[in-house]
Amino acid sequence: MTTEPRKRQTATAMMKSHGSRFVKFGIVGGLGILVNMLAYALLHEKVGIADFIGRALAIEIAVLHNFSWNFFWTWRDRGRSFNTFFNRLLRYHGSTFIASFVIPLVIGWIVDRTLDDFPFANYISHLTGIAAGMLVNYLISDLWVFRAKKKRPDDKADPSE
């Protein structure tokens, strides 16, 4: 009986924390979409890079942008040392290969082919692919890439994190 209020407090705190973090993640993602779309437009329309290659390069630019903001802002409470930066960057690339690379490319290609001659089909399909990977990306980021370091009772706070 005494644990019920504690569980409720923990669940409430967790929902509040995830809500705030998801909003930050969404802001970073929104900025990432702008970076992605601008890079895609520049690479494809101005530089003349083939559509598929332009999409891939734009996605990579946005992934690096989003990782940086997520590391230094969204999950800043989970450690920011030099070692964790590169370790998490590798994990982020691994996880976003599926959530922010494969999904947007495949979904984008399918939607683009479905819309065919619809005006701005390539941009609509690109945005659809980005949206499809967002939720998966958040869950993988929170549970694996930026997971909280488990503290043991004998651990002392690390000033670098």
C-alpha cells in the first residue's frame, strides 16, 4: 500500500521528463527537417546531384546536425564527456541508419512513385519518409543511444559527465 503513491510519483515524473524531452527532440527534429530539405534542394536543384544521392547526402547532414543538438541539449543530463560523445555518435549513426536513413529513403521512394506526377511529389515523399522515422528514432535514442548510466551505490559523480 505504501508503494502505490511512490509508483504514481515515479510514473508522473517519468511522463513529465519524457514529455519535455520529446518536445526538445521534436524541435531538434524540426530544425533537422529544415536542414535536410535545404541540403536536398541545394544538392539536387542547384548542384545537380542525382535525386537519390541528393536525398542520401541531405539525410547524413541532418543526422549529424540532430545528433549534435540532441547530445548537447535534449539528453544533456545523460553525460557529455569527450568519450561519451564519440561512443554515442557511433551508436546514433547505427540506430539512425534504420530510423533516419533506410526508412526515409524507402518510404520516400514508395510515396514518390505513388504520387507520380503530383506537384512537389519529391518533396512530399521526402517529408513523409522523415516523419515515418521520427518515433522510432526517439525510442532508440532514449533507450539505447543516450540511455542513462546506471549508478551503483558505490559510484561517485563523474565531473566530466
